[in-house]
Amino acid sequence: MVTNDEFDAKAKKAIPAEIHVLSGCQDMETPADVSDVGQFKLPNAEGQVGGACTAAFLQILYAARESTCELDFCWVRVLGAMRQNLKAKGFDYVPQLTSSRLIDVKKPCKIVNPNHAFGTKRAVLIGINYTGQDGELTGCHNDVRNMKVYLETVQGFQPENILILIDDGVHSPPTKIHILNAYRELVRETRSGDTVFCHYSGHGGWDKNIKRYVGEVLIPVDFRISGHISEDDLLQELIKPMPSGTLVTFLIDCCHGGTVLELPYHFTADGNPADGMQRDENTDFDTLLGRTVYCCFGLLECMYSGDHRVS
């Protein structure tokens, strides 16, 4: 039986940075676009359509700016408020937090590194509408633009430190190679003490058509040619090499996004605050970051058969 201290030590060795991943749903849920993000009362919102998870999270972020009590923005209340906001709009999803560290979910949610106020703040924002393809979405570009406004106006991110990948014919397209290169460059530029914010809005999938379980994947705009972005890709290119002392927040607005990054600790919006975060007993630190990547196009069947985020 591995003790808590032993488990924590292995987590820190395997993943040097503090990573928080926030998803609007659990693994088997399929979140949707909302037809009017104005119902979430977002200031200066771009367009009417957007992702339910992104809109709900931004609503809470803006509300927290007006609060004088830090505990109003603790992880438990953030997840609970997202759950209630989504449910009130007709979306019965269960937001989920996974982390590389055992954190106190009753303490304030921080997306800017509290220990290094003068570190650089960097962001990679990805929104994929799959323009002209089957399964086209309509709100992912707006998600990115709305998140960019928040990061710049509230959190002080500088425009030159925010990379945007969207399939609008103007920005760099969110192909598999561009996305992975963006993460590699983010890691290369980041130093201990910096703040990193990543946002993905688009299709996700759950590869269930091969014997070996791969799990949740992200779907780049050129997936028919290049395939999906697996957990292993993200772990190897973004998570494992991120330097110690960095605070990384990753907002994932896609279906099957609950554990798209297999981090060792988790807490859901329906969890008991008294129990706190739970460690994933299935975490295999010996092989977690050294597995062989299997690429499979079989996920397309589940992606277009109703098991996906829909517009």
C-alpha cells in the first residue's frame, strides 16, 4: 500500500510543475454549444454562440472580480457554481478538476502564480469550428476571443504572450503539428515562476474502437490526415517538460474531457468538500509518461454518431 507521502513524492517527480486541469464534463459526457452566451452575462462577449463550459467558467471569473471574499472563489465553489450555472441553462454536466498536486479545494482558485507575482504570463488559446467539415461547430472561435479579453483585461496577460490557433483563415490553423509545436514552444519559453494558461475549445473523443485503451483525445482540424492528439502527446510535449515552479491552468471545453490529461488527483462538482481531492489509485508512475502512443482513426465513428459535442 503506497502512503500519501510516497504518492505525493512520485507525483512531483513525474510532473515537476503544478498543473490544474478544469473540464466542463466527465469522461463520458458530451457538452454542447449554447446559442446565446449572453445568458451567462459575459461582458463584451464575442458573438452569440459559445461553449457552455467556457461561458460558465468566465461568468464565475468575472463575478469573482467583484467579490471581496477570496473564499467565494475557492475550487469547491467554482466547480459548484459552474454546475449550477450549466444546470440552470439546461446542461446537466458535472465539471471536474484534475491536478498534479494534492490541493485544498476549499482554498481560493488561482490561475496566476501567487508565489511569483512578477513572472511572465503566457497563454495558448485554441478554438476549432471545423469550418466546412462534417460535425462543424459554431462557438469555439468566440470562446477563444472571450477568454483572451478576460486574460488581458482582468489578469494582465500581454497580447504578445498570447498565441491563438483558430480555423478562421486569418490566424494560424489548429492543425495537429501547429498545436503540438505551440505547446513545445510554450514549454521552451516558460521559466520557473511563470504563469501558463491553456484553453482548448473543440471536439474531443474517446477512442473505444481498439483493444488497448487509449482514453480521451483532442481532435485537431486536420484529424482526417494527421490523426488525433492523445493523452500521451500532451503528457510528453506539455506536461512532463514544464519546469518546476510553474503554475499551469488548462481549461478543456470538449466532450470526454474529464481526464484528457491523466493527472494523479481529481475532484468533481458533485464531490464532498470534506473528502477533498482524491488520488487516482490507478496512476502508474512507472509507465504514465513513457507509454507507446497508438494512433487510431476509429474514433471518427463515435465522433459523428452523436457521441460528441454538438452545435
